Amino acid sequence: MDRDYYIFSNGRLKRKDNTLYFIDSEQNKKAIPIEQVNCVHLFGEIDINSKLLNYLPQYNIILNFYNYYGYYSGTYYPRKQNVSGFTVVWQSNHYMDHIKRMYLAQSFLDSAVHHILRNLRRYKNREGIEEIILTIEAEKGELLKAQTISELMGVEGRIRNYYYSAFNSILANEFSFKKRAN
């Protein structure tokens, strides 16, 4: 099972002979089992080199960096594996073709609404939930009638407002859901 490793000391993280090593400031060397690493969190002042950065993507290892005070500074993500130029071209092709773009957007929203309704049906015996389900089902029909992305977003917004309004019936009495905000 992959696990996270936390390094709080100053030192160097390096690759040598297909092994990941941490060497602290007193030159103590500790091997890190590369096949068991998910993420390495670096809190100290750590030196790294390009040999290491070229090695980590082979194992999908993420490096998270933190500053002197322990606040998150940034992340080194390995590149996505099997990135295909053809995939990017086809994604761009679908984005540029309005019909294909609408089909994909409607499909994504249809799936989201399916799961919203599935969730609400678990609570259909609670007050007001059955009416919200019927309203959302009616709005779901509007998804296929939409001609633009803006219209789709409007339908999605209305559906989500109905869905979130059901939370006050679903949640225990001591909780109150007023609005969704970013």
C-alpha cells in the first residue's frame, strides 16, 4: 500500500541506483522504498536534482513543499502517463464542434442529474422531497431542449438550487442549509 512520507530535516533527496535516498545534514543516508511511496512532504530545506525529478514520474510520486513556517508552498506533479497527442486533438475537435460539445455537456449534466435524483429518492418520504424530485425531473427534460452552453448552465443552476433546497429536509434539525457559495 502506498503511503506518504514526511521529511522535516534539512538535507538532500536524491536518486541513486534506482533507489530514493534522503541524506540529512550530518550525511546520514536513509533509503525510502520507492514502490511504497505515494507522496513525499518536504518541510525542511531540501536539495533535489533533475535526475530525481526524471525518476519520480516512473512511480507517480508527488512532492509537496512547505515553507519554514509549515505552510504549503507548492507541488511537483509527475506528468500524466500515456498522454496522447491524438487525445488532445480529438478533445479540441469536440470543443470546436458545437454539436459534439453540446452532446458531451448534455451527457455530463444528464449523469449529474441522474445521481441527484438517485440521492433524493433515498429521502422521498421526508416532507417536500417528492415535489422537488418531480420539479427536477421536469427540468431534466429541458436539458435536451437547450441549444447553447449558457442555456444548459441555466438549467443546471435551477436543478442544483432545487437540490440544495432539499437539504434542510434531509439534514438533521440542528443544521440549516441557506445557500451554496464558492
